Amino acid sequence: MALTKAQKTKQIESIKEKVAEQKSVIFVDFAKVPSKEMFSLRKNLKEAGCRLKIAKKTLIRVAFGQSGISFWNKIDPVVPGQLALVFGIEDEIAPARIANNFRKTNENFKILGGIFEKRFIDQAKVMELATLPSRNELLGRLVGSIYSPVSSFVRVLDKIAKREV
């Protein structure tokens, strides 16, 4: 069913709104992925503070043009007929990680590229982002590395105190 001009305008505004508040965008091809699994993906994304938007390429191109994103010519060659955008609103890395995990269980789901730090990145870069640990995990590692010398020093002092007594 063809969209009316009002529906197209509404979709363009919705895409522009999401683009304005995003920290990163991942472009995915979802052809032949069952809708039940897409609902599962949407649920996982929503829990992580991300959003999934499915729209026609032309509407996305118009919305990107109106939002000041000028590198659609880099995006267009990698984009097939159906396109979905995964927006990272709270976390920059979460869309890549969740899309990559979903891709592992669905061979028809393909990551095409994305936008990270206001630049277009290809599929390989998105996969690199997907392998990065989460922010909480990195903070845990930092605290562990800061705390490690202190705990080692305390153990040494404890051994010294036990020998003298």
C-alpha cells in the first residue's frame, strides 16, 4: 500500500527527530527476517535504550538531507531495498552489539554500516564496535586495576605482621 503525503511527512519528521537525539546509527538489512524475531529485537533494543526504525530509502535520504547529514552517497551503495535504522540514544555501542548478537542467530539479518561520531563507518568498523566491552564492564576493569595494587600492598603488610608475631 502506498503512503500518503501526510504519512510520508510524518515518517520523515520521526526519522529527523531520532537522528537529532541519536549518538550512533546502524544500518541493517532485515529482508526475510520473521516479524516475530523483529519484535524480539525491538524489545532487546528498547531495554538497552535504543530504537529501531524501518522506513523507505527515499524517506530516509530526505530525512538525512534535512538533518544535515551529507554523506548519503557513501551509504546508498551498501543499502539494499529494505532498510532499518538502529538508533543508539543512550549508549553509542549498544546498537552495534545488539545488532551483531541478533545477526549471529539470524543469517538473513545483515549489518551494512552506520554513523558513529558524525561519520559514516562501514560494516567492518561496526563489527569492531560490537566487540567492545560495555561501559559498565570497562568501569569495572578500571576499578579492578586501580584497586589491585592497594589490595596487594595490604596482603604484603598482613604477611609481615604475621611473621613478627
